[in-house]
Amino acid sequence: MRFLFIVMALSVAACAHQAPLKTPAQIEKETKEREAKEAKKARRAEAKNQEEIEEKNIEATWSTQGGEIPDEVNLEVTFYPQAPDADWSLPWKEACEESSIIQAYYYVQGKSLNRDIFREEILSIVETQKKILGKYIDTSMEETAEFLRAQYWYGDYEIIDNPSIDDMKKELAQGHPIVAPFAGKKLWNSFFTNGGPRYHVLVIVWYKDGFFITNDVGTSRGENFAYSYETIMDAMHDLVPVGEWDILDGEKRILVLR
């Protein structure tokens, strides 16, 4: 009897330390949370798989052509002008660098971009620039890469000095959008106010028939805006300090996202 009493006491003690029974509502909530986590994990895996497929397709296209540059390439990068609501006051009128980076970054990440996200991203990057650069108006390619790293923790890029037309076409053929700096007035864009800004940045997204096709964020009509190879190469100049150098003294340089 004493032995039986001890066993029963231990059993009662063990039961006393067990977790209380869950209500049906708690069980349902935990089940939904678990299913949501599993669904999120599955979506991430699917997105990663899709990215790998696209990368393989690009590599396959490149390899089947024996490394030769295709006649044309279109990356289909989502476009919005740097003033997404047609308000060309600050900071929008000075947001070409931010806008170009957003469009290129969202493309290489395979992320969906809409006007609301685009607008908020510009404002967020402006604050990031103020913190790390002490400014947001006019950034060189090195400074642009710096806020790209700070904003998105993204480091898969390259700054290329003195790129040739073929260098740029090869990057585009591999699915790499190009963020490039220019002496704005040398682009001869008739939609620019007063002939264009001293310094301008846009995204080169494809090429065809002697033209680089761009997302020129400096105009609402900038989607798939074509510039001849000659115009792009002649106008390409990185930022130099105002008052110290002429913008045409700026180096020919591009920022490639991969």
C-alpha cells in the first residue's frame, strides 16, 4: 500500500507540472500561425527557385551564343519618374540618383515596385543619405554605391571606369542594369527644363539598333527613352564639385548592379 501511495503521489506531482490543456481557439490560432510560416517559407523557396531559373536562362542564352553580344537585350525594368506625383519641388527634383538605384535594385532582386513603394523609398533613401553623407543633392557613383549599401545592405555591384559600348552591352546581356551619370545638358533631351540639369543620373536598361534605351527618371516621358550610343558616351561624366571643375571634367564611369 505504501508503495502504491508513493507511485500515485509521484504521478500527481508529475501531472501538476504538465502544461495546461489548450483550448480549441488556442489550437486553431497556433495551427494558423504554423501554416502561415510554412506558406511564407514556401513562397521564399519558390522565389529563390525562380531567380535561379532566370539566372540559368540568362547564362544559357549567353553560352549558346558563344559569348557573343546579342543584337538586342531588354531588361524590362519598372519605370517611375523621380517626381512620381508630378511635384518637382524638393526633394523630388534632386532625386535622380535615388530613383535610378531603386529601379535597378528592385529589378535585380525580382521585387515588385509600385508608385507608393517608389515614393516612400525615395524619402527613406534621402534620410539615409543625410545620415551617412551629410547631403542628398548630387552624389557621385561612389557616393551612390555607398547609400545603396547602407539602404539595402547590398554589395553585389561594380563601379567600372571608362566603360566601352561593348562593356555596357555585355553587362546588360547578363541581366545587369546600369546606373550611369551624365552632364545633363549634353543629353539633349527636349523634355528637360532649361536644357537639362548640370548633373543627371539614369538607368540604362536595354539596347537596340545603335541606341541605349533608358529609364530616364528626369522626365515623366522617360520610360524606354532612347539615346544613341554616341550621345551616351559623350555625355557620360561623373560628378565633380561645383565651382572647382566643369562637369565635362568628370570621369566616364558606371555603376552596375548584379
